[in-house]
Amino acid sequence: MNRRRLLAQSAAIPFASILGEGSALSAGRIFRRVRPSDPAWPSAASWAKLNQDVGGRLIKVQPLLAACAEGVAGTACQEVLKALHNPYYVGDQPAGTQTVGWVDAWMSAPSAYAVAAKSAADVVAAVNFARDNRLRLVVKGGGHSYQGTSDAADSLLIWTRAMNAITLHDTFVPQGCADAQPAVSVGAGAVWMHVYDAVTTKAGRYVQGGGCATVGVAGLIQSGGFGSFSKNYGTAAAGLLEAEIVTADGQVRIANACTNSDLFWGIKGGGGGSLGVVTRLTLRTRDLPAFFGGVDLKIRASSDAAFRRLIGRFVSFYADRLLDPHWGESVTFGTDNTFTVGMVAQGLNRQQAQDVWQQFVEWIAAAPRDFTTMAPFKAGAMPARDWWSVAFNEQHVPGRMFPDRRPGAPENNVWFAEQNTELGVFVHGYQSIWLPASLLQPERQNDLADVLFSATRHWAVMLHFNKGLAGASASDLTAARDTATNPAVLTAFALAIIAGGDPAAYPYLLGHAIDLMKARGDAVSIGKAANELRQLVPNAGSYVSESNFFERDWQRSFWGSNYARLRAVKGKYDPAGLFFVHHGVGSEDWSADGFTRLR
């Protein structure tokens, strides 16, 4: 017998209730989770008991557009349709997901029931109920998963949105450890905008989180987590000091470097929803620089030859002047021979940022026949403490933030402009590839520029420099090395992202037909563009949160040499596979929908 299977079965003895037909697996019978149409689906009395156990917070989930069931003309339906453009409204709905689906992959579908958890005790009750009744379990905080892991039809949802407390610590000592440092403890349902408001705007400190303001804290940490300034502060997972997590046996565990250290390591980048339900996280906080800022520029090349020359010039410029902890975010090479810069900087004032780019801007200006400036070069900076300040941005950078205008909404319920096109997107294709810094060596720069140009003949390519840690400090590289994230990130100078889809908001819910032929054609073009890069960097690895739903070699691609260790952690804390997400640790043991165990 396969050793892994033997270990999983022997470890599953205390979990007989999850297998129910439990010994069924070892007896050769197939284990299946139950659906509402099955006779074994929990009775009304069982659901009522769960509702009692969670303080009345069990919800029978309705579709996101339940108010429009009888048509779109009614007032209630019109109010919902308008609200769908607000990511905070979507996040506040048990059936809400920030992405609606992916062609030929998944479509957002409400769970049968949800526990609107307010405490770890609520999560324990839901985990025990799902295990004992053989239910498909889903966990959702921010609901930003491109892979569709935030919802599943016929499931029980553990919804952590209300677990959003934020507590700052001047000194924090993880349980069982000795070292103390400044930190912030955050509930699993908190979103990064609220954390930044508490830590940076109000307290003058920095915590490494995500760039998108409405992404959930717990999901980002468990996936590794990159923010705009990761080139200087490393990954979000590397800043985790301690977590509280409910495991498949219904136990509330503390995980840190000194207690349950294997589980702690797995949480740091092993993917959300695979090892347990994280209920609280404590993260390291750090000193702020004087300034956060950035630069913007958009250029169109007059010919393919000029565009290829522009790409090559930028590659050498990046290698010489930008590969350091100051610079993050992205540039885009378009199919229409456009080059768009939207980069951020930390620790540089406006003049310093402008000086870095001066030579490149002058090079562009010296060739007016080859290059047309579509948006002029702009450099800016602001006090770092004000980067996420609602009041400062309203006064000095109007239009950068968008407010939640619902009555009673907190002032810090804001989001940035890019989410207006991302919210409710229907994905056609999404691929990412870590590009190693070795490509920036002088002898390889031409090869990199060639494949970037070739890729843009199929689809636009974005290079996210903050999602590769080459150029970061030795201490941040060491911290990231002690996470489950694919080690390829340590030597990557950027993450190439090639993606597309139908823009916001919620096209299929609003009655707009989805052009499947176009979606599938786009997916082919995105794949061709990605393959151009993979010819140069085979087996490069991909970022689990921003990756291809159809990735075949996902274990290696997402986690590289760390996957075997993650499987061992999964086998120890969830041997029967209660926690399942698409392409999550151990998901190869299950059918694609997570309802039938295959081995």
C-alpha cells in the first residue's frame, strides 16, 4: 500500500465521523459528501440546532440578485443593481464574490447555508457540523478568489466577514516564544484598507498587506501576499507572527514559530482554505519611510521595430536603475505597441523619483518619429502616513479613492480606481510567470526583450515588479524563504501577468449575454502569449492567487519544492480532507467539485 495513503488512513481513525461511511474508504466504498437532494442531508432540526449553537447566525443563503427574481423593474432590484458597483456592498452579502466566474471553469453560486461567524467558537461549531454531516465546506472572508474558492453550490459557508477586529500592540510576544516586537492583531474578516487606516494613517506604522483595498487579510496571508511595497517589506506571509486557526478536528490552535510550527509554516503561503479556518492573525509592523509616491507615463511606438527597441531600452533601464527596494507595481506592454508605466516608490521624494527616470524620459523625447507621448511623465510623492488617508486623498488627490456611500458606512470604506474595472469581472484567461533576475544580465536582456515583444503579438503583458523579491534586503529574503511560497519568488525580479475578461460589474447577473466564442478565443491568445515567455523560462513557477485555473502541474507551479512538506502538514491536521479548494493542497485526492474522494 502507498505510504501516504496508509498514513492518511491511520491518522483518520479519530475522524470516523467525517468518513461516516468512514471505514467505507478502506473497505473500498466511495466516500461522497452530501447535497440537499440526498437523504443524508441534515434535517431541519439539525440545522436549527446549529443555528442555536452559533447564536442565531445561521443564514439560508439567497442569490446575490434574489431581489430581481421577478424582473429588474422593481425598486428593490434597481437598488441592488446599483449597489453591485460597490465592492463593500458585495463583500457584505453572503452570496457575494468579487469575481463572477471563469469561462469553462466556474460560475459564482451561493452556498446552501452560511454561518456568519463572530468568534472562533462559531467557526468550531460550523467545522464540527460540516465534518459530522459530510458537508462540502467553504470559507470566505474578502471573497476575492479568481479560482472560485470563495463559494460553492450545495455547501456550508463559514463567513468570517464580521470577524474584523484590529488591535495594535507596542510589543507582542507569540505564545511559547520570547522575542517581542510591534505588531497588529487582525480578525480573519478584516480587509486591508481598514488595517492600513489603523496601522499607518492613525498609528504611523507599516504592515505588509495587499495592494487592493478590499482584499481580505486572511486569504492574502495564506496565499503569500504581495503589496505595492513588497520589494522593500517582503511578502505579507513573511510578516506573520502568529495565527489562531480552527483545524478539522474542531480544535482552536495557536500557530507560530514556537507552537505548532509546522502548521504555522503551512499557513504562510500554503493557500487559503486547505489547512483549516484562520480566525485571527498577528502581523509584524515596521517603521514608515518619509514618502510613498510613484510615476506614470504612456508611450506609443510608431512601428513594431520601434516598439521592440523601446522594450529593450526599458529592460536595460530597469536592470540599471530600478532593481532595488524602492520601486514596485507595474508596466504594461500592449498589443497596440503602447508602453504604460504605473509604478510606485517608497523612500523617495518627488525630485528623487524624477531624477531616477530622467535619462529614460530623455531617450524617449530624443526620438519623436518613433515614439508619441500619450500621457506625459509624472512623478509624485506624499507623506507615507497619508497614502491611505481618506481625508488627505480627498483634499490633495481627488478621484484616487471611491467612497462607500451607503447610509452609515464607515468613512474608511473606500477603494481605488482600478477596482471599478475588476469588480464583477468574468475571467477569460489568467496566467502568471515568475521571471528570474538572471534574465536581466546584459547577455540575456535581448532574449527577454524578444520574448516580451513576441508575447505582445498575442496579448498584453504586465510586469509586476513588487511580486518578485530579487533586489529586496537580505533579511526580507530570509523571512520569505521561511514560508511555503514557491522559492522561485526569491530570485524573480517580476511576476509577468497575462490576463483578460469581461469588465465589471457582474455582466451575467445584469442580463448581458456572455460571448463564449470571444472568451474562449481570448483564452487561447492569453495562453499563446504566456507560452512565449515559458519558452525562455520553462518551469518558472506561478503565483497561486493569480494563476491559470487549468494549470496542469499546479503543485510544482504554485509551491515548487515546498509541496511535499505541505502535503505532510495537510495529512497531519486534515487527514480526511474536510477542507477542499480547487488546486489546493491535497485536492488531487478529490473530484473537481470536491464532493467525491478519489483515493
